[in-house]
Amino acid sequence: MDWAVALLSIITVNLLLSGDNALVIALASRKLPPEQQKKAIFWGGAGAIGLRILLTFAAIILLKIPYLQLIGGLALLWIAINLLAGEENHEELEAKNSLGDAIKTIIIADLVMSIDNVIAIAAVAKGNVTLLVIGLAISIPIIIWGSKVIHMLMERWPIIITIGAAFLGWTAGEMAIADKKILPLIEPYPWTHWAIPAAFAIIVIIVGSMLSKSKQPGGSQQNNNL
């Protein structure tokens, strides 16, 4: 049961954090002939997937180093806040006229945009390589060909983003306390094993919601008038 929940978590994290990947592919390949567009999507997507898998495995290994898991947990906390706040970090992409340039652009852009995915998935997998591979294998095709639908669902039911961001906050808390230097400090206090992840989730909802409201039209003005 725990295994199935973790698998579903990896798929959910991928869907929440990879919504812009289809947009990258569409922008980079939109000036190509239809036949070359298909090739750009396939080879660009395949290259991006390969690099993402390598990065995720590297992250799992690196997170075993003392204090890096704590740092990763704090990084995931910030990622979750930004997800709820609706922050856009990627630069606009220029459409390419050649197949090679389009593939290269897709791979590089996807790689830059995948840092948050890598940290989150490494946290959820908790070193289980089988779980990681299956989760990525299921979710990545959905990301490449179904991101537009995912975006539409998130826009129609924003609660999906709130729940997902809170889940990432909880995962960030679990990741932080699992650090080999932190775990012995909280071991005598069993209640901290749920209280700290819960606190992280609450922080995400409160801070993310505040940032989201401040970015809405008139939000800055209202804050200045207080």
C-alpha cells in the first residue's frame, strides 16, 4: 500500500511541476514543417527524459551526504511555495527553423526547468530505484503529450494546485527530518515526525497564498496602502 501511494505521489509531483514542458516543445518547434515537428517532439523529449532520469539518480545519491537532505528539503519547500504563488521562472523561447536547433532548445530548456522535479522526485522516491523508474516511465509520456489538458484542469479547479503544493510541503518536511544529522536529534520526540511535515505544509499554504494575492492586479497597491 505504501509503495502504491509513493508511486502515485511521484506521478502527481511530475504532473504538477512539469506543466510547462509541453509549452517548451510547442514554442521551439512551431516553425518547423509538420513532419519535422513530430521528430523534434520525439527526439527532444527523449533527450530531455534521459537527462532528467540521470539527474534524478544523481540527486538520490547526493542526498545521502550529511545536511544535503536538509538543504534539499528547504529547497523543495521554496519550490512548493512558488508553485502555489504561480511564479514563472523560465525565459521566453524563440521558435527554431531547423530540426537540430529545435531539439537542442527543447533539451536545454527542459533540463533547466527540471531542477524542481528532480529534487521533489528524489524526495518522494526515498532511494527506491524501482519505484523511481516506474513512476518516471508512467508520468513522463503524460507530461509530454498531456500537459495542455493538465493546465486546463488546474485552471478550472485551482484547489488541485493548492493540494499539490501542500503535499510537496509535507514531503519537504519529511525530507528535511530524514537527514542523517537531523534524525537523531528528533528521534526522542515521535510527534515531530508528523508535526514538522505538517508545519512545512502549512507554511506553503500561508506564504504561497500571500505571494499569490500580492501578484494579482492591484495587490501591490493594496499592500502599499496598509
